[in-house]
Amino acid sequence: MIKRTLCIESPCHLKFSNEQLVVSYAHIKGLEDRADKTVPIDEIGMLVLEHQQITLTHYLLDELVSKNVAVITCNNTHHPTGLLMPLESNTLQSERFKHQLQATEPLKKQLWQQTIKAKIINQSSVLKKWQINYQLLQSLAMAVKSGDSDNREAVASAYYWQNIFPPAWQFYRKREGPPPNNLLNYGYAIIRACMARAIVGAGLLPTLGVFHRNRYNAYCLADDMMEPYRPFVDAVVRDIINTTSQVENLTSELKNKLLKLPVTDVFIQDEKSPLMIAMQRTAVSLSKCYAGELRKIAFPTMEK
């Protein structure tokens, strides 16, 4: 089932009633006349809380995590800063944790090789879409070794970011850099939350990555598995700047385009699928690789 992404941008009170998330304005000065809005909890995959004056009940939070809803909190500049996920969401969690913890270094290197190859292939598809020379990336993808030992990812990344946006933008990729870095950051935060949700749903430990290792990062595995999905964000951002240069501020219109990423169609295992569902298939295939049931992770492509 395709789940909805909800973004709450105005002051309100959120509560739970009759299996519904209820958005209430009854106690918000100036908004008292607005009617309550309701959304079935079962339809929600992600809830983004943007306004600093949103309040919500603990009962609602408990119901959201019990349904494996990713709850994202944002700061006063509307950038995602926090993620709430369930501690348990899969009946085989203990068994899958065990397989994940026992994964050998050779296996992890093979999985990382597959991940980086898939990422570079999708980066080449983005360049191809905009009629930018992409042959170098295709060659680099085929040359990725176990564990990406000679860092083909970095070579591909340098070429990719130098060419994906028009020269007039003088773009360089940096988290705190000038626009459209802000759009990329917002989009990446959305798909990171989607991937974390998929990983937890597959019974895996999100803290234990294949490649990423950071004692302060609770979502290393999500950061690993989202790598081939990043180009889907890049493609949306490239589409945006093709129509407007006014991207200094994350307007509701711009955010709505990025919030549609979870339902963007991708190709995975020769089938068209919404990105959020594809992430679930990626996470499940990874769990089977850890268990020795599969040898290859299922990753999406932009082209069939």
C-alpha cells in the first residue's frame, strides 16, 4: 500500500481519535473557526512537523510509531532536524539483527560495491536526461571494485556535481552551501526518513551500517542504502531550477515538489514502483543478503 506524506506547516494541535490523526485549530488564536481535519493513521507513511507552534498528544505519537510512521521534526528554518522511529516493527527482528551483526567483511564489501555501482548508474541517468555527457559515469560504474577500494564514487561525484547544473549557477555541493543545496538537503532528509522507515520495517538495525560508521549517527544503514536513491532527488531539483531561479527560500510550492518523492515512480527488478515501496524492497533484499538467502540487493533505476 502506498502511504501518504503529510506536512503540517501551520500552528495546530494534533491528536488521535477513532483511528484518525486529527488536526485541530480550536485553541489557536486567529484560527479558531477552522474545521478539524482528519486522516486515517493507516494511510500515513511519513509526518513532517514544520511549525514551531504545533502541539501533539503522547497518545498520537504512540499510535504513529506503532504503525511504523516516520515522524520528522523541523527547525525554525523548516529544515528537518529529528526523526522518530519505532523500537520494534518486525516479528523476526532478533533473528535479523543476529544475521546483520554476523555479516563478514567480504560480504559487506560486496554489498557496498553493489550500492555504489547502482548510485553511479543512476547519476549517469540524470545527466543523460539533461543531455549531458554521461559516458564517464557509465564507465566508472562498471569499474567499481569490492568495497569501492579505489574510490570510484568520489571520482564520479566530482564529475557529476561539476556538470549536473548549468554553468551559470557555479554550483558546488556543500551541505551549508548556497542554493540549490537547500533543496538537495531537504530532499535527502525526506528519502533518508523513508529509508530508515523501510529498514526498521524489515527488522534491521539502522545504526549498524555497511560502510558508514559514526558513533553519533543512529541511521548509518539508512545513509548507506539511500545512496542509489539520491539521484532521484537530484533529478527533481534539476527540474525545479530549469523553471525558476528563485530557490533561496523553501516555499510551500518547492517543498511540495520534494515531498512527492516517496510516490515518484522508479524501476526496480524490472517493475515500475513508487519510490517508497522500492525502498521496502531494497531493505527486505538486504536482510536476505545478510541471511545468505540472496546475493544481490534490489536497487532502483531511472530507466528500465
